[in-house]
Amino acid sequence: MIARGAALARDRRGLTLVEVLVATAIFAIVAVAIGSFYVSTQRAFDYGSAQAFAQRQGTLLQEELQRRLQRAVDFSVTACGSGTATASVRYALPDGTQWCLHQDQKLGDDFPQLYVCSLNGAIPLVSGGVGCDSGSARSLTAQSQNISETAQRLGTELRVANTTFLTVSTVNGTPIAGRALDVRFDLYDGAMYRVSGAYTGMRFGFTTTLRN
Amino acid sequence: MPAPRSTLERHVLDERGSVLLMSIVLVFVMTLLGLALFDLGAIENRMSLASQADLRAFEVAQAGIERALRELQDGFVGDAAGSESWADNDGVRAPICSPSCATGVYRPMTLANTTFPGGGSFAVEIMLITVPEANATSPYPIGLNCFRNAANVCTNLVFVRSTGTVTDSPAGGATSPAPAGYTARKTLQVVARAYAPSVLANGLVAGTPSAQQPVNGNVLIAGSAHVLGSPVGALPAIDWNGAGTGFVNHLGTLAPAAPAPDAEILRRLPPQQAVCTPTATPCAAPNVYSLGADVQIARPTATAAITLAGGAVIGGAAGAAYATGGSGPGSLAGKGPLDAIYVADGCQNSTCSDSYAVTSPSQLPVVDLGAIGRAYPENPVAPFPLLTGANPVAIGAGTYANLQTYFSTRAADLSGNLNTAGRPGHSGGLFANTANWNTPNPPSGGNFTNKNGAARRGRICWNRANGVLTFGITGTGTTTNPCNTPATAADPLLVYNTNAAGWRITRNAFAGRSSAQCAGTTQICYNGAAVIYNVNSVMLEEAVTSACLTGSNPTCTGEKFPTNELMVLLTPGNVTVSVTTTSVPRVMAMLYAGTDFIARSSPGGTITRIVGGVAASRFCFGGGGTCPGGPSNHPEVIQAPLSGASASLSPVGDSRSLPEEVLALSPSINGQAPRHWRVESVPRLWLECRPSSGALPTTPTGVCSY
């Protein structure tokens, strides 16, 4: 043992080229494996956190919509908000004010958002319905604080799609007590995993009954 | 001989342990990522649980509201008849607050069993409402009818606030969904209202017709209307055509400035309540008189439930300035919009418009807050309460199979005392130029039993000199004339009439004699309160009002209809009003028909005003109706104001003043025994509180406000 150690100590030859190449190749393979593992884990983390973020935002959005609609005294699934709104519902609050929830991509928006605005000015729309009072439209989805870190890092933002408002007026052909509104929307922040190119986000839906 | 290598060189060249190092680094990185993912999962789980706890807290708060409403109903129903109140702090019946319930501040309501096995509990608070608060929109947009007490507090209105709490503590339950360290709390606020659902206390109530519509023909209804039944065939429930028909929320057609004023009706009615119409801008003082009109039409759902043409209206124009009760505030106009309207499945929007069929959009209902899309609130629809069959009623301390059983077993049977034509009085009726007519003076032991089982002596007396029909009553042990002491609504004369001709007051019953009590007009006036059950039909072909001295009592103080003077005519058959006679200007009574209610004076005659409350399986009105046929005038059905509250006037009675026999005629909901009082959360005043500071305000102002 001592003799072998001494022999190595006396050996002044460097690493052979083959040894270096083999070591480099092994290191590269290991590094690529670790790197790809890291990247895929990071991506999974991003998907996970984006999913969690969208889930949370969607839940908050549902609660916000529910809070507004529950207190309404009346609603009507009718055109309102703007001529470019793709889905809208008009509702009245107990104080006599009129409001409109609508999905719209307004000037300056990169993507469609959910908006709420007041309708007390009774501004007629060319396409029918009533338009938002000037300056009253407020996005419920696109505020800067509603963008997750992941989405910010990836340069994306929250968006909605396929919003529907549906009057639930009958159950098995008989009237129900109270008035119910079915609300559905897709929410996407650009960072979630997309099953296909047609995927427009996590689908949220609820039915709320007007309490007033 | 090479020089020996340094320690550093040896370590550098020594490759042993590199795999371990790489493994450690890899494990470290993976651990970091794993921990991050785990943390993410834990956060998501926590958020999900918090969301679940929030939702549960909301539902628990709602459960607290429902519980409170139930307790309040039990308390109101459990109070002594005629003095039901949430403001009496009697310490026995709901609401029991600790300390006592009060106005201006929320007090905790004493309730047991407020926790749920699955986690969560609720705490309910109560605040009484004053008359000014109820009438005006400041600071709350209320404008509600209230039963006023001497302290100016509404006895039938309270604020109810319920806070649902879901904690992670053991007190929250082992299965509480709240994550560690999180407490979910939600607070809801409503206004609870007690009201009499009796079919005779709500303007017009229609049931299921034998054919055609529940309300056939034209009519103007001032006050509430409720249609429980479905039309036969593909017809609307209501089909009105012509000016002067529809629903209004005021007594404007009687006002001095109206085309056909009627001061005689106005002075006999209790003062109306003055309220603010709910708007975004509160009004500091009441600005309109309101009947609190609430229209509910249950069916049909597949086609238009209400069809309007030719000037028929639902709400809208304000009534002329006027007052009831004579003195008092008389400068206010009647309220224009209806308080609320509920029609079928509430289908009235851009994609669904089958609730109303109108010739012009301007004919759509004018209702508070523009809420025309409300659906009929009950499913299944309660059946119209009939007088016979399986329609139990609770009166006094007893429960009876139906109202006929109640009357047939205890009311005074005066059938033999009516003439052969079924008229009270002589063969010519209550004829002024014949002798006075009285039923026999009852024996001292009494001739009927009242709701509480006490024997009573009852008598009907007709005074030909002044045209007054008196419903008298005394206790037993005397032979004095009962007509010296007119019966009160709290202890009315109960009559069971089996005469084959039913009960008739015909035109020749009164020869046009004028009197102070009858205000110099051709009519019969009654004094006292009577509930008369007729096995056969009721026919009224003469004007009938409550008695009220003209000269000495211009405001009819103590002689108000229906709280002091009241005639209730019940029959399982038909009621006809002004069918064969023209110009019957007014009938002040509560009328119930088990089958048809027919009112159709001939064209050219005076419109008949039926004041009080009417109920029937089917209404046949003139001016376009087809049952039983023929052209005629449309009548007006006018609900008597029974809110009993006006801040500047003394209380003169409200729905609680009605006889229990009237209050017992209520629809049964979901097969439950009908109650005299129903309690509901007032629509438009439900609110989720969102206190910014974490502490709720003691009054419903600030963040948690209307």
C-alpha cells in the first residue's frame, strides 16, 4: 500500500486526454440530467403555483360576484356595459342604483377582463342595452396586484374567457323560490399548464340566489 | 527522486468521495424543491380550508337568521291575541334580549343551541325599530308599514343581525374546517317583519277558478293582491283592458281632487302610514301615503300571467293629495310605485318575457327599485283556504277541522230570524218605513260561545229611524238589550246562518232615509263587529258602510272601519255585489266567497267601491269579463289601511285588531297548520356586513349599513 502510494506520488504524468474526455462526458451527462430535472421541477413548481394562484383568484372573484349579486333586488341577463362586451348581466341594488357585470376587452387591455360599472346614466348602446356611466367601469380581474410572481416573471397577466350568465328560472319545469343566476367563467394567468392550445383557463362556476 | 507532493495536491488529485459530494448537492437541491412544493401544497390546502371555513361561516350566519325568524314568529304568534309585539320585552316570548331589546342599539338575543356539530356557531343580535325609522329612508331606506305602540316603536319590525363564526379551536368542533390559527366570521343583517297572511287582510286574494281566469274581467285594485290559483286553459291569471283598471298603491281615486271623490269612505278609514319611497337618496321625512301594496301572482308560468291593454296600469302615477281619518296630515300624495311584484317564474328579461304581455313597454309594472323580475316566492303554491273540508283553523285556544265547524258549533244561529227572502228584517228587508226589526232578545244564559269558550248574548237590531244595523253583544247573567253595547272586533258577534236564501241586503231594504250615522246617503250603516257565516250565498245590492256620526264625529274617531266597526260575511258559495242594482257606490265589509265573487254594476251607473278585503276562488268583474257574462262597469277593490302607524297620529289599530276568525283564514304553507302571523325577512333589506375594523357597529350604520 505504501509502495503504491509512493508510486502515485512519484508519477508526474497528467490526466490522459481520454480520461479528461470521459470525465467531461460523465459530468455533462450528470449536469444535463440535473439541469433538466431542475428545469422540469421548476416548471412543475410554476404550474403548481400558477394553478394555486388562479384557483385563489377565481375563488375570490366568485365570492366578489356572489356578494354583489346576492344583495341585488333584481337582475336581467341582457346587453349592457359596452358594445364589445361578450357576456353581461344587469342588476339593481336596494339603494335604487343599476349595475352591469360584463366580460369585455376595453381599450388598453391585452386580454378580456371581467368588469363592473354603474348604469345610472341610461346611456343607450348602438348595439342595444345600456352603456356604462363614464369612468365607472372597474376591472375585477386585471389589477396589478392580481398578477402572481410567476405570471410577472413570465410576462403574462390574468384574463377571463367564455363568461356566461344564465337565468335559472325553473327546476324540473316548476318555478323555484327566489331568483337564481348561474355564472361561469374561465380564468387564466398565462403561466398555467395548458392541456391544449384551446385551453382558456380554469373553469369556475356557481349559482347564486338573490336574497333581496 | 521526485519531491513529495503537498497535502493540497494530494487532495486535488484524490477523486475518492466525489460521488458523495454530487449526491449531497443533488439531494440538497431536490430537498429544496420538494420543500417548496410541499410548502405550496400546504399553503394551497390552508387557503382551501380557509375558503371552506368562510363559506361555512356565511351559511352558519344565515342559519342564525333563519333561527331568529322562527323564534320571532313563535314569539309573535305566542303573544296574547290582539297585543302581539316584539317590543314588549315581556321576558317570556321572543325576542328575549340581554339586556332588554331596545331601539338604537343592537342587543344580544338569548338563544340556546347555537353551535353546529360540524363546527361553527352563530350569535344573533336584535334592534327594535322606531316609527320614524320605519317610515322614512333616513338613515335606512325602509319605508315599511309598522304596527305602532304608545312609545312610537314598531311592534312588528326588528333588525336582526347574525354573526357566524367558525374557529379551529376545540369549541369549533373536532371537524371544524378552519385551518390552525384561522377564524372565519361572517355577519348578515336583515329586517324581520310580521304580517297577517289572512286572505281578508290583504286586499284581494283569488284561488283556483272553476273555469277561465282567477280574476276575470276588469277591476282597479288599490292595495295588495294575491292570486294563488291557476287559470283553466291557456289564459293569463289577469287580463285587463281599459283606463281606470289595474293596481295602485294609494287611495287617490277617493281623494277630494279625484274625479269621483268619496269623503265618506276616507273619513271612516284609519289614518294611513306615510313613508318614503326607497331611492338612492334618503328622504328625511315621509313623502307619500302608502298602502304597502304587494302583488303576487303564482301562475301561469308558460304563458303571460298578466295581460294589459288600453290604459290598464300596474303602479305608476301618484295619487292625489288626501288623508284618511279626517284630520292629520292630508297634504301628501299617494305612493305611485307598488312595493313589490312577484309574478310566476319571474321571467322578464331580454331572453324571457312571458310574465307580462303589454301593448306598450310603458305598461310594464312601476315598482320600487324597478324590480319587475321577481318570481312568485313559494313553491309549492299554498292552496286557497276553503271554509269546509280539510282546512283546519286555530282560533282562541282551540283548533277546528274548518271554519264551518267552528261556526256551526258555537255561533248564534239566527236563521229563523231572517225573513223568507233571506233578508235581515221584514219581508221588504230593512225597510225604513216599516217598524224596527230585531232578532229576539237572547236568554240570560247566552245564545253563542265566543272564541275563548265564554257564553255570550248576541243580537242584531235594525233602527229604522237612523238606518243603523247594530251588532250587539253582552255577557251572560243579564237580560239587558245586547244592542246597547255594540260588539268589538276582539269579541265579535258570531252568527251562523243556514237560511236557504243566504244573506241578502237588497235595494228595497232601505228607502233612502238619510241620517247622521249614514251621512245623508242611501245606505245601510252597521254599528259594532260581526262575523257572519252563511251556508248559502251572500247578496249585497245596497250601499253598506260602517256607522259614523256626521256632525259630532267628523273623523269617525272610535268608529273606524275595520278596527272598530266591521261586518264580515263568509260563504262557501257565491258573493254578489251590485249585480242587479245600479249605483251602489260603496260596500265596506270583508267578504269571502268559496266559489265566485261577482261584482258588475250596469253601464252608466256609479262604480262600486268594495272597501276592506275580498277573497274568492274566482272573481267575476264587469267591463270585459265573461263570467257570468254581460257588459258592465268595473268595480274598485280598496284595501283598508291596517298599518296602524303614522308618527303624528295616535294608534288606531292595525291588523292585530281584526277578529281571530278573520286572521285564521290563512293559506297553509307546505301543509303546515295555517298561522295568524307570518314572519319574513323583508326583501331588499338583506345585507352582508363587512366591517373594516373587525368590530361591528352597534347600529346598522357605517360600514355595515344600508
